[in-house]
Amino acid sequence: MIEVINVNKTFGDNQILKDVSATFEKGKVNLIIGQSGSGKSVLAKCIVGLHEVDSGQILYDERDFTKMDRLQRKEIRQEIGMLFQGSALFDSMTVEQNIKFPLTMFTKMSKKEMQERVDFCLERVNLTGKNGLYPAECSGGMQKRIAIARAISMNPKYLFCDEPNSGLDPQTSILIDNLIREITYEYDITTIVITHDMNSVIEIGDNVTFINQGQNWWQGDRKSIITTDNPEINDFVFASDFMKEIKETLKKI
Amino acid sequence: MGIIQNIGKYFMMMYIVFSKPEKWKIFRRRFFEEMELIGVKSIPIVALMSAFMGAVIALQTASNMDNPLLPAYTVGYITRSSTILEFSPTIISLILAGKVGSNIASEVGTMRVTEQIDALEIMGVNSLSYLVLPKVTSAMIFFPVLIIFSIGLSLIGGWLSLKLSGLSSTETYIYGIRFFYRDSDIVYALTKTVVFAFLITSIASFKGYYTKGGSLDVGKSSTEAVVSASVAILIANFFLTQMFLL
């Protein structure tokens, strides 16, 4: 479980996060949603330590990340897997080398064990046999799946996904969403997904945190998001007339 | 203020770069990869530049020596001295600042804007040590080799140009090259090269690592890296010359 307690973050005179508190539960897909510029990506970067918080606490299973030194953070980071918006695969490495990279850096596995782990991860994301390809030779959806394979190679306790569906067609988006959900349940990990994609919210949002103007505006599950009367979240989730109609229909059901 | 801040940031970066690598085995592998990329792949351009540089120095010297009091071997002597003391270490380093500097800045800058560096950090890898240390160390070790190679080729280029133009004989040229030779000149040239190698790779890495934005900014960082490294080489050259020769 990851807990964010009263986190504040300012860039110059611009306060991005204002006393944000949220809980991201283990074994669930926790979504962070919000408009562009609302502070959701900054919140995620604060949680993983790419940005330092001005004040507040970030607890990884009760271990305060904000008070840790570099070495302690390094240990926590080896428990984190992250899927970046643009996949962030290492261009100069093959698919296999990308997945093997964290294993080579942080484990004492033998070559055979590493190979088995790589093959297992590739099989898990349905990319068996693609070991020798370079990221540039793979489609956007494949790159996301390779990034997921790399993220799970170290058996992470925490999985972060930054806009996993950006730039993907609806079918591939669903495939990625399902993969994230399956992995979360299968390995009982704490998954945080930052997304704009309303389909993801409805499909996989076990726990949804809505960030608005740098604050935690609303938190609930995918069912309560449909029934909520919160005007800001309704404006965001059901922005179009078509979506508003769907909401009304769903409410009646 | 911006320059002072950047200098401070640069030194803080270098402090992290020189921290202990995560795994020596990986550092060794990366070190040799960088040596090939930065050093071995620069051999053709260094060879071409050096041969023509030596040829031009020899021709210029020979064609401008119209005083009968000057001995004929002066051509070889001047070619050797200017090649060892200035042309090979400084001019070749300036060329390498362009080739290697822009390569490093664009590689690291692209990794920054495509979040590959963030990916390394999140995995718990010291990205500066992993990416920059092998570049800096391999350049500091391989550039002197390149400069020795450059000196040799430059002298051969000088000899060939004189031979083909008939401005001096081989014996006289070789006598000039060997005349009043000091080992300390080579030490001076190599020391300069090590400093220049450090400046080129570290400044280019700094510019690349702190790139913000997109592909356009990577290009900008690359240009800034070449300009900054070249200026740093010229300034360092001035101080090193004062320290060693005066």
C-alpha cells in the first residue's frame, strides 16, 4: 500500500500540489485522473521520487520515502516497476537486453536464470520470440508490452503506469489495460495508473483519485464515479453530451 | 548568475558521476563500448585531419623560409614542434569536441527527453555514473592514444608533402624532426589531451543530461555542448601552456 499524506509541491511561485492526501491499495488498480495541468503527473513523480516534495509524507508500506537517504531509496526503487508514457525503452538495446537490464544490475542470477526470467516475462505479455528485436522495430502497443515486461522482471511490489494508453488504438488500449489489471491481481501488487482514458476508468479503476487544481478532489471506485454528483468530476469524466447520456442511462439501470 | 549556477550544477554533477559504479563488471563493459564509440570510431577523421594538417604545416614552413641563414632542417623541426605542442593536441581536440561532443550531448539528451534517464533512476540506477563515467574515463584514456597516432600521421603527412613537392629531402626532414627533441613536449601534449578529453565528455554529458523539452532542444543542447567544450578547450589550453612552458 502507498499512502500520500499532506503532500505539497511548488515550482517557483506556482503551487502544483496542495495538501494532497490519498491511499493506493495493494492488489488493486489505483487510477489517478485529472485534467492536463491538474498536477497528477507531478504527484506520480513525487511518489516515485523524481520530484522532491516540499512537505508531507509518502509511505511505501509504512516506510517514509521522503525521509530516506539515497541508498534506502535505491532499495525501495528496486521494488518499483514503471511503465512510461513513451515506453522509455533503451533504444540501443534489444527487447531481451531491455528486460534483462534490471536483472543484470541488481541481481546475482545466473545467465540461465536470467534467460528464463526474460522468456517468462515476454510470454506473460504475449511477445514470445521477440527477444532479438530493437524497440524501433516494434509497434507502439508492442513497446508498451515490452515496457510492462521490463517493469515486472524484478517482481515489483509497486507498479506505476504513466498514461499507458496514450497513442494507442482502442483495441490495443483495452489489451494493455487488461494486462495491467491481470498482473496487479496475479502478483498482488500496488498499481498506480495515471490516465486520461475514460475507458480505463470504467474498465479497470478499482480505486480512482481525481486530482483537480492540485488537490485530491474526489476518491472512489469505478461504480461510484458514475453515480457521483460532484460537478467537477462529472464535467471531467462525462465531458461530451454523448457521455452525459450514457451516464443518465447507467444511472437508470 | 546563470553561468555561476551552471558551473555549480556542473561540479555537483561531476561529484555524482565519480561515485562508485553499481557493478564493476557492467562499468567495464560500458567502458569498452564507449571506447569504441568515442575513440576507435574517431580514428578515420583524426587520421585525415592529421595527415593534411602535417602536410600543410610543412609546405607553409618550407615555402616561407626564404632566409638563407635558416638551416634546411628547420622545416622538420617546426613541423614537429607545432604538431606536438599545439596542432595535434589542441586542433584535434577541437575537432573531437565537434564530433564526440555533439554525439554525446545528443545521445544523452535524447535519453533525457524520451524518459530513458528517468527509467534508469526509477530502477535505482545512478544514471550519471552509469551513463557518463564510462564516457569520461574512456575518452581520458583513449584520446592520448589518438593524439600519438595523430602526431605520427601529421609528421608522415609533412614528409609526403615535402617529398612530392621537392621542397626538402627525406634526410633533412628527419634530421629536423629529431633535432633538439624533448620528451617533456610529449608529456605536455598528452597532459593537455587528458584535460581536453575530460572537458569534452563532461561538458557534453552535462548539456545532454540537463536537456529539457523535445527533439529541438536536443539539437540546441548538442550545439551548446560543442561551443562550450571548444571555448573550455581554448581557455584550458592557455592556462596549461602558461603552467608547462613558461
